[in-house]
Amino acid sequence: MIMRPAYLEALRPFVDMPLVKILAGIRRSGKSTILLMLRSMLLEKGVPEDRIILRRYTDMAYDGFDQRRMYDDLCASVSGGERRYLLLDEAQEITGWEKVVNSLLESGRADIYVTGSNSRLMSSEISTYLTGRYVQIPVWTLSFREYLDFRSESGLSRTELLERYIRMGGFPVAALGDYDEQTAAQIAEGIFHTVVTRDIISRHRIANQDLFNRVVRFVIDNMGMTFSANSIRTFLKSEHRSISVEAIYNDLLWLEQAFIIYPCKRYDLQGKAILKTQEKYYLADVSLRYALSGYQGRMRSAVLENILYLELRRRGYSVYVGKLGDREIDFVAEKRGEKIYVQACVTVPEGSSRETDNLERIGDNYPKYVVTLDRLATGNENGIRIVHLEDFLLSESW
């Protein structure tokens, strides 16, 4: 088992706290492995093995379980005077799990950790039953630093591994094997169709799957581009497909709830306000784009943006697309009152200031970066740091 210590560090402050710890992210992002890592950490702390209760609700053993059977099973597991640790994997598979967890939390008999692949984990039911008594820790596919750990025995250079990371994405299952691009894309495609089928189409009883698939294709093909529900509606109308704006909003919401896409709102740097129109969307992993569209060189700009968006989110930043008059800043990232500004640029033409011009117009002194795949362009221009993607991803801080 290859460790992902960042998640243990995120969990450590909450161990034995009277809060439900929720690990949420797209399927196959490594949540189950993080539970095993947590189990190992608890054992190292001296917690007896029989006090750590692991339940995987995707196993056939729990097929047909309802909330009553879940409650009875877990109550039997925590009976006795000693505190137990409940590790509940994919809890959302059991309808009504929120009530069960709330009851166990109130009893004080267990420290509870929950994973899930659908935003029902953060639904109104949780707000009702666990108000103020849960903490969410997002689980992402591998960062490049983690990817290097997973591929440490590959014999490839960092430069070669970065190219594989760009071309194959960061799903742990793909990183663990020495796969070619086609096989890695097939793995991502399988994950995507599992999520769409189980977490969206079946759950929401989508009747017109062809129309839904066309909406999904539009979103994925326009990764990193600003668009609206009306843009999608107009596009589908050109294909002689009729769909309401409300239905498109539902499709986008369901994709977001299944952690396939993440919205990135626009932020007016002059008006200091979040705008409500023309969002961008980024994918949970760049491999999902290749799985449905294949790899094409013209995608690299959008892929670079997607990788940077995910890295900023992994590090706890709130991320927006910056609007500065008629100009755009790729990312305005905020965390605890601090900001950084990031422009993505595959190549920086020699002698060109176009890539730094937008950043120079920002009237504050927060750090500003142009992140590129062009090693020859790195340096400093009027206080704006031009850095290679590899160095940016591996930097301890910005």
C-alpha cells in the first residue's frame, strides 16, 4: 500500500473528536485505501484491532441492507464499554445512513469516518441530522507529488513522468500499473461510465440518456471554457435536440454531485464580487477528457488549466476565474485571507509580454505566476514569476 500522508495529516486533528469525518470524492480516487491507511495509523497508536470496525457497503454482503439492518449491525459492533472506531466505506449505498450515523454519534460510543462518491453525503439530510457535527475532507485523484511516489520504481525521469501524468491523469489504479495511453484511457472510461450509470442515470431515473450524454459531451469538450446553460441549449438546438435550461442545470448539478466536474465561478476583480454567469467547469481528472475524446495536442492548454485548478483545490484554495475589465485571469486563488494569481500558458513566445500583461494590471502585491510547459521561458518579468509546471506542482508553497 503506497501511502498518501496528506490525507492522514488532514484527518489527524479530528481523531476522537465528536464529529463525523466525511471523505468524499469521485469513485476510484483512493478513499477506501485512505481508510486502510487510517486503520494502520490507529493500530500504530495502540488501538486494539477488534475496536476498529470496517464496513464496505459496496460488498455483496450488504446488498439489500436498509437503515434498520445497518443500525443493528453497527450497534452490535460498538456494544460494550470500550470506544470503537467505525470506518464506513461508501455509506451512501444504504438509504437512510445519515440517521444511523447520527444516532451512533449521539451515543458517544464510536469515532466515525465515512467515505462516499456522491454529494448526497452533503445533502440536506446531513444538514438536518449532523448540523455542525461533521467535517468534509475532499479526496482528489493523485497530485503530481503523489504520482511520483506511486511511480518511484518505474525508472523514468521526472520529465517523462510529468508527460505521463499529463497524458494519463492521476487515478491511482492507472498510476500503479505500467499501462500505455490506450489502456489508461480505457480505465478512465470504465470509471466514468460506472459513475454515470450508478450515481446519475440510475439514481435520478434519467429517461432520455442520449440527450443527457450530449450535455455531458458538451461539458467535457468545453473543459476550461466559459459557457452557460443557454450556450448548451443553443448548441443542442443546432443539432435539432430540444432541452430546457432547467434540465441542463439539473444535468450539471448531477455531474457535480458525482464529482465528475467542478464549477469555477468568475470573480470581478474590480467590483470585488462573484459573478453568477458564464462559469467554467473542470474535470475530476484530465484522463476523463481523453477517455471520451482521445488525446489531441490542441487539448494541452485546457489540460494544463485543469491540472492547475485541481492542484490549487488540493491545497485548500477557493478558486475563481478572474475578470478584469475585458481581460481574464485564469485563476484567482484565495486561502485564509491570502491570494495568488495564476495564468496557464503552454508556451511563452520569446520577447512576448502578452502572457504577463493581464497579471501586471492587477493592482495589488499578492504573488503572480505564469505556469508553462516551456522550460526555456522560466524566470521573472516585472515581479511576475514564470515557472515550469513541474516546479509549480512540486513547490512546498507559493
